[in-house]
Amino acid sequence: MTYELHAVPKPQRTPKALPKPRTKSRRSATSAGHAFPKNVSLSRRVFIRRERCIATGKKTGEWVTAEPWMPPSLKALCPYKARVVAAHVDSRGAGHPDEGNMVPLEWMLHQ
């Protein structure tokens, strides 16, 4: 008894669908991107950014020079222009409100 081999063509390959372009999340649409929108105070953040840094004493736009207390990695970057940010004292994940939970801090120190 002999068997004949019949050539079987490969099935046509269908290309994968392209991924959909990313859109903003539902949270961004309803709460402007904040995880805890009821605890956010945009006016307070603006006020804090206009204050002097609690560590360097510089305002946004002033030159930061090397100080003895700075780590060597930060001293190597000096002089640079300060940019004060509103840094949270307690983590935002804990759900603490902005009021009484932010300090003005130079962005390099915040990093």
C-alpha cells in the first residue's frame, strides 16, 4: 500500500491590526489628571511657586551657587538658575490635601 503526498498550501496570513492611538484616560477628562481632585488647590500651588526656596533661599530665576551643605553632585551643577516648585511634604498617594502639605523647594533639591 502506497501513500501519495498531496501538497497543501499554507493558509493566508492576516496582518495584525494596528494598535489604537492613545487617548487621555478617563481620569484626566473628569479630574484634570489628578488622582485626588477634591484635595488639589491650584491657587495654593501658584502661591507656593512664587515663594523663596526653604533650602537655598532663592526665588525662581535667581542664580544658585555652591553651598557647603550641598552634596558634591549638586555642587558640580552650580551655578544654575533656580526654579521653585511646590513640593508635597506627605505623599500624594496618602490622599493628603494641598493645604498645609506643600513647601517651596528648588527643583534640583526636590529631585
